[in-house]
Amino acid sequence: MNRLSDNDIARRLAQDIPDGAYVNLGIGMPNRVAHFVPEGREVMYQTENGLLGVGPQPAPGMEDPDLIDASKKFVSTIPGSAFFDHSTSFAMMRGGHLDIAVLGAYQVAQNGDLANWATLDHSFPPAVGGAMDLVVGVPNIYVIMRHVDRAGAPKLLERCTYPLTGLGVVSRVYTDLAVLEVLPEGFGIIELAPGNSRAEVQEFTGAKLYG
């Protein structure tokens, strides 16, 4: 079984972001997507703590302590970047002004339900953050995550067992094993990681794959 690296997953997702898109990046793996803008495209990445125009993580020694994203990681800016307060940021997120949100997830159900803010013991994170605002205000929700959890259990399921962030909100899922879209009948295969077969990926998926 071949598994993509986190950077390779982020690079693959970035290929599907169209020129001129406004895109929110969630904490964790989604931040990696800012490193990959396909040549010839202009993409404006947003972080909910008040920056539109997020650039790649700066090189060691070049960090600006005032430039961080929502996960407190150092970021850079690109030409045309803008800074604003939380109320403006959340108005952008809830008001339909963004095209895509890239979020991590603990679980995704075959009908597009998303669970990404708490596990059953509610041990981490301490609050939902802006995820619920994003899933009600952004038309395209792309999830980037590992296909299975640390214990090897599937994260793509018939039904989520963790507290839900949103109902039927996920459009696509990008994992280390495959790229999937949420169809009326369930998870449809867009692309398998090189060298993987449909049967192999199905073995690590808790719902039926189509296509």
C-alpha cells in the first residue's frame, strides 16, 4: 500500500483550487496547502485570525512574530495581503465571500457529514473554533486528512461517531490513499494514490467506494 506524504496530499489538493479563488485554510494539515500554488494561478488564502493573502511558511530565521495563522504557526504574506479583525474575518466566512474551505477532520461520513472539532472524550481541541462558521458559509468544503487514525481505524465511515461540525457539508476528501468526492450514493473515487488498487483502499475505508 502506497501512502502519500502530508506535503504530497497538500500539493494534490492545491491542483484543484482554481485561479482567482478565495480559500480558507484550517489548522493543522490544511496550512500546508499554502505552500503549493500551481504555476500561473493566483490564489488568496485566508486564515480566520485576520489575514487574507497567506503565503508559505517562512524560512528559519525569517519569521515575523506578528505573522501567525490560526494554529499559531508562522506564515508569510503575498502581494495584496490584507489584515483585519475577527469580526470582519468571520463575516467573510459566514457571508459567502470565500470559495473553498480546506479543513482537517477526525471523521467524514459518506453523506458528507463532518466531525472535526472533538473526539468522544472532548479532550482536544478545547473549542470548535471557526469550523462551524465555515461549513455554513463556504460552498465547497475540502477535507485533507490521513485515511485512517493512529490506531488504524477508518476515518471515512457510513456514519460519524464523533460530535458533528456540520451535516452534509463535505464536497471532497483528500487523503494519503485517494481523492474522493461525496456523491448521493456515497464516496466516489476521483483518483487513487499511485500504485494503489481500489480493493486495497476499500479495505481501509469504513464505507463503500464507488467508481
